[in-house]
Amino acid sequence: MLKDNYEFVNDLASQVQKAIDSKAKIQLNPQKAIYPIERINQVINAISDVKAEWETIQRRLDSPVCTVTESFYDDYVKENAKFRNDSGLNCYITRTASANCCKWCSSLAGRYAYSDVPPDIYRRHDNCTCTVTFENGKTRQDVWSKKTWEVKETPKESYKPKKFSNEQAKAVQQENLQYKGIDNSKKFSLTNFLNDDKIIDKEASFKERLAKGKINTTIEKSQQQKHQATKAWKNQVKQAVLSGYKQTPKSLLDKNINPQEFVDKYAGTGIIQFVKNNAVVHEYISVPNTVGRTFDKQIKKYVKTNVIQIKYTENGIHIFPTKRSENK
């Protein structure tokens, strides 16, 4: 399958490049990227690990395969940018970070002359959706959409490497999306989504939007600290005890769990529950290990659990341990 993906990406990229070159009257043959056999073997070893849990294998079949397929085009860009630069053409590489990207990806976002390209410009981690494009002359290409568009030529003598701010990165990303025929300028509204009766399969639709980065998955600190060993959590537990447990003590997240990292890894893998009138979405995710403690009102004690609940709101999200089963 990966070999077929490699051939498809390189063939498609070559077709797009030939069309661009024909219009620009450039007579250079596109270069085929080398098949990354070591990278492929790493994926094969990961998905054939007999000691791994089935859920882990499923994740490895999904994200790493997609990441490697996207990296085939990154390799194509790298190979052809070098070839065209060596042939005397002015080449520029642009890397655009996706919405809610990590700090590492944000640090690479920018537009660079070939000679100024950072060493990691073509690299990507699992689930990375950054876009890498290159220009030679006046035309930029994006192989995934088969779209090309005109860009202003940068005089060599006045060129300086440009690092993007968050706002600039979003603007370039929006430009790329528009040329792909995607309008991402409208802010997603959780309230409108929940009240839209035209959406038949809300769970599938919500997870699709989550995968595309349209759902706000930023940890809301004011809510998250209520489920960690903070003063806010201790005060709430104290009030619950004084009330004779009329209030339920807040659950406590394991101190070794980073809320944002957990969400980035697991969001969209659990069972979704909608609360229409409150514009709130809950997701219940079971993991192999203990994630913290939740309060059992029947025995009036905290008990360990391996289930995390993610609470999605318009303002962001927070996570906490819960007893609820992931089964519907």
C-alpha cells in the first residue's frame, strides 16, 4: 500500500510540475524522490509488533501511514527544489503550520530561499498537517489539490528569510485553503453545530471537524485546575465535605498526565455525547492505565479509573477522570 502511495504521489506531483513548467517555458524533467525504505520499515515494524495492544496497532495503522504518505510529497519537494536550484532557478520553500499546531511546527513556519532552508523544514511528526510548497519563478504548486497560483517574484538582492508570526501563518494557511477550494475563514460555532438538524450523523461529523482542527481543543486553564492538585481543587473538595456530600468532590487527574498532550493524542477516539441545550459536548475515552481518581458517592471515597472525560465548550476544553463506561 505504501509503495502504491509513493508511486501515486510522485506521479501526480510530476504531472503538476510539468504543467507548471510548460506554462513557464521551463524545460526541466521532474525528479523522482528516493523511496524511503528505512522509514517504511519503521512503520512496518510498528504495526507488526506482537506485544502491542490492538488499539495501539489501530492507531499506528492510521496516523503514521498518513504521515508517511504526506512525507512522500515532502521528499519530492526536497529533491526537486535542490535540482532546480542547482540548475540556476531561484527556488523558495514555504512551510505553513496548521491550526492548533505544536511549538516545533510553529518554529519552522515561514518562507525561505533554498539556501536558507532550516534542516528540519521537510520533517513532520505523527498527525502533522503542515503544508510544504515550493516555488521556482512565479508559480507555486500544491500537489494535493492540483492547484497552482501566481506569487510575487522576490528579487534576489532584496530577499530575506521570513519567519511567520501566528497571524501571518494563519493568513498564508487561509490562502492555501482558498486555492484548494476550502473556506476556513468562518469561525466554527459549537452552538450552531448542535442545533443544526440537517446534520444526520452528529458524532461522525463532530469527529471529522475535530480531525480538521475546526474544534477548539485549547485547555481552559480556569476549569482544568479544578481537577488537578491545586488550591482550587482542595477548596472545592473541602466545601463538598462540609455540605455532607450534597456537592460531589471534583475528580483528580494524575499528576503525570499533561492535559494538552493527552487531548492532542486521544481526542476523537472515544464515545461522543451531546448536550444540545447547553452547547456542550462530552467525550469518554478509555485508556490502558490509570488516569486519576474520581469520587464514588455510594462509598464516599475516591476510586481509581482509566476513563477520561473531555468536555468541549465554545471557550475551550478541560479533561478529568470519570467512572462512566465507554460503551454506549
